[in-house]
Amino acid sequence: MMKMEKYLQQVGDEIWFTEIDRDNLKINYRIKEVVYSETSPFQHIMILDSYDFGPMLVLDGAIQSTALDGYIYNEMITHIPLNIHPNPKNVLIIGGGDCGAAREVAKYPGIQRIDMVEIDEMVVKASKKYLKEVSGDLSDPRVNFIFKDGTAFVKEKRDYLYDVIIVDSSDPVGPAVKLFELEFYKDLYNNLHEDGLMVCQSESPFFYPEMMVNIQKRLKSIFPVVKLYMATVPTYPGGFWSFTLGSKKYREPNPEAFDKDTKYVNKGIIKSCFQLPNFVKDLLITD
Ligand code: SAM
């Protein structure tokens, strides 16, 4: 193998991208072309055109979203909380640079404000230009892009609160570490209405069970309702991915009310995603 740009290798006339999830797990993707590669003040950003997954957004060597399966994660992190809240009007997205979450939230005409707080403007620019399969065109005037650290944003005073907060973060490395800490979750609580709720991606139950448990513990120390749900995302290591909700009031989804045009989420998924396999149930904090 001949070494090329960081994370990429030339094998004969083929280019391969290697995602290193952990010491003993590396996943290889054959690449047609490096479409974009830049280093921002926060991270290394690539858009790679892959053979099987189409264009993919890669941050610091970790796949975030691909044309083939990006809709699964983005639909699951948005439509589940927006279905549980009966009348969301103000929504905050923290992270979400591929714009897929904002695109899904914009499907709700009753939502008046969509604040998207992303630390890295270069991720948004690259995704809008080279990953339209995920970002869409996002011309919706309700989406306010705010380029700053989400942990600083939720400490600021505002004259309005949110109904739903979606923490669409990268894995807890670099600038995303603070998005998994107790202090941040407390600030989210303070930014929510008295019946508001938040959701975050909470990693793989196979490979990072301790992280899933810690997120639950932290949220349980703040929110009266904490629930876990799952989806299958082929490009996330292990395939099976968890999301954790923290809610001040609402607990149950209302699948019959769901009427959006989606590729993964439907009424049945909204019901079934809360059904957990036994090994995941064993990771639930029950007290
Ligand atoms: N679906 C993806 C996944 O789980 O792999 C995550 C999507 S999104 C690309 C994650 C975004 O979080 C990135 O664009 C990154 O720049 C942003 N981010 C990381 N730390 C942040 C912070 N402290 N404040 C705001 N955005 C942050």
C-alpha cells in the first residue's frame, strides 16, 4: 500500500479511505475521488466520493453522513422528538453541520424558529456544495445559522426558550467533548420550556456501552423523563445506533400524527424504535 493524504491509501490503482474506530477496528471504503479536503480551525474536513455510499462527509477521519444512508440518522434524531412534542414552535439544533437535521425539522410548517448552532462554518459550506443528497438546498428562511460553540450559545441569555433541542454532535472528541458533559445538559434544560425535550446521539451499544450509560446517568440527574431509542445506520461502526431523549414532561410518541415525507421514519418505526433488545435493556439505568 502506498501512503497518500491523511486517512487515504493508494492500493494499485485504487484509493481507499480507512476509518479507524478503535485500535482493533478499522473499516475501509473504496473511493472514486477526493472532492474536498481542508483543515478548519476545528477539524480536518473531507468530502469523499465513495463507490458504495456516494459522497460522504468525513471529519477528523470519522464518517458523519453519506448520500446512501445519511437520511436514517437525520430522520431519527429529528422526527422522534418532534413527534413526542405535541406542538413544537422553537427548535435548536447544536452541531448538525451536514444540514440534514435542519432539512428534516423544516418539514414542520408549525415550527417558527430553527436555530442551528454549528461551530464550524466550513462543514456547512462543504456539505451544502458537495453533499446535497443530505443537506438539500436549505433555503428555508426559518433556519438561522449561528456559527459558534454550542456550549457557549446555551449559556447566553435570550428572550425566548425552545420546545425541542437536537444535539447532532460528532463523537466526543475535539470540540464535541463538551457536548456530552453534565454542565452542557444542565444548560440545555435551562433553555427549554417547562414542557420541552432534548435528544442526543448516544453512540453504539456494542462498542461504547459505557458512554451510553454515562449519558443516561447525566440526563437522569436533570430530566424527569429519559428514554432510549435505536436505529440501524450502516456507516456507523457496529451499525446499530442509540439516541437518548431527556424530557421535562412528554414521554410517549404519537405515531398516528406522523405525516411527513421520509425514507426511513414511519408510524411503525416511531412505535418500534423504543423496543430495545435485552443487551441494551441491561444498559438502562432504572433507579
Ligand atoms: N450525524 C453525525 C454523526 O453522528 O456522525 C453528526 C453530524 S454533524 C456533521 C456533527 C457536527 O457537530 C460537526 O459539523 C461539528 O463541527 C459539530 N460540532 C462539534 N462540536 C461542536 C460544538 N462544540 N458546538 C457546535 N457544533 C459542534
